[in-house]
Amino acid sequence: LQALNQNETDGNLTDNTCDQLVKRPLDSFLEYIEKRVQLDISGLFSPSWNTALENSLLWITGCRPSPYIRLTYALCGSQVEYQLSEIIQGLARGNLGQILATQLRMINNLHIKTIEEEEKLSSQLAGLQENIADQPIAMVAKRMSRVGESSENVDHALDELESSMANILQEADKLRLSTLKELLAILTPLQGVDFLVASKKLHLCMHKWGKTRDNRHGRR
């Protein structure tokens, strides 16, 4: 975020510089999703490092990818209004306030495709959650003399459940990454930096705001 902000402020955003700035967070994101599948899968669905606000907004251990596109729409509208005089005079620097109709059509198609993929994964997760009430977990729990007693059958079933959760997590992460890559490919390099600055600031702000609310309500 510091690098993005500094270059944007200094006006040093050539296409080559923008490409390099965009590549860095993409590489970091790829490294992150490759490493986190080795962690405790159940814990990732409600991570302790998140605030209560962030956890309430989670979708399969992260954010939905479709809000990337909603954020792009919001940025396009706000920057057109903010930079209207510059756009009229031809002085705007080509950020999201100057997005083309062809780009918007491509973004809209990506939005539709992304929502369809989200719904498929949400249905898979819902099916997985419903399986808790099926054999063998529910019946073993009913027959136990002591609540929560260890059982080889339950351990095996829970291992299978976590394995399925890991698969859904990987698919969700792939969708997040592919949506982000496709969106950035549609945008110009400068527009891509513009989007990343806004998305990173939003992410950090949500965390800070969540902490403030947790402190106010005595959660942490």
C-alpha cells in the first residue's frame, strides 16, 4: 500500500511501473493461498486474527470475489464525478474515472460469471454443513453416554469433513485469484493501481473499524 500510494502521489506511474506494482500483490496473494491450506482448516473459517465484524462478513474464509467488481463500479462513478472538470479538459490521467464502455461490458460479463461460480461454491458448502446431521456423526453423537466423547468413527468422519472443507477453500481461493487477475487484465495498468490502492485501504479500514467496535463492546 505504501508503494502504491507513494508512486501515485509522486506521479511516477508509467505503464511499466504500474505493471510491477500490480504484480507484487498478486504474487503475495498466490503465495498466501498456497501456504494457508497447510494450516488448521476449521480455524480459517473463523480466524482469531480477524475482528468480529470481519468474521461476520467472511465467505469461505475470505471475501467474495464479486465485491472486487462492485468496488470497481463504485470507483468509476465516484471518480467521474470528482474529476469531471479534468476529464472535460482532457487532463485526467487515465484512472477509473475514464473507463471505457468496452471495459465496462467485459467487467459486467466477469461479474455475471463470478456470481455464478460463487453460488456453486456456496451450494457445495451448504451441502457439507447439512451432512453434519447425517450418518455417522449425528448417530454416534446420539448414542454416546458422555457428550463429546472421542470416537474413531467420529474422528474419521471429521477428517473427511475437513478434507472436503479444504477442497472448497482451495476452489474459493482460485476463484478469488482468477477474478482479480481477469479484472486487472481488463483495466489499464494505471486503473489497476487505482483499484488496488482503494481495495487495500478498504481492507485495512474494515480491520481497524472492527477493532474499534470490538473494544467498544468489550469483545477483545
